[in-house]
Amino acid sequence: MQPSTGKDRARLRKTTPVFLAGDIATTMSWYRGLGFEADYFPPGFCILSRDDIEIFFQVHPGYVRRTILAPASAKSGACSSKPTMPGRYSSKFPNRPA
């Protein structure tokens, strides 16, 4: 089946990503520091919003965020673990939550 085109095609207007988090409270606090409003919904779900966007987080016990931050030897203060994607480093957010 071919995708529809033109006037008969549905228009997509918005998407809302849902990410896993090991600690909702820490995640909410970090995003509040970036200007997001945070709404918590027990037992482990939050909606973060700012301007016209929303990001959802769902708690997953034992979840550990994968990192692509530079190792501590780069003196960025970012991360001391080995990067999972060699050649793609970022130290912009060194205190990002787990």
C-alpha cells in the first residue's frame, strides 16, 4: 500500500516523547532548573512542559542512563565512565540526572 499524499493525508501536529528514568524526583528537579514546569503522577510518571513542548518520564526501577559524555580525563567534569559512542562527546550538561 502506498502512503497517501495531498488533501486526503492526515496531518501530524505533535509528538510527545516518553523517556525512562531511574529517579523521577531528581529528573524533575533538573528540568525545573532549565525552566520546565513539572507535574508528578504517582506511582512514577511525570510530565515536564515548557513553552509549546512536553516531555514525559516514566520510572523504571534499576534504570541506568547510558552516557555519551567525555571521560573525566578530558577535564570537563562531566563523566568518569567510558563513552558509549566514541567520537561524540558533550559536556554541556555534566549534572544531568540518572
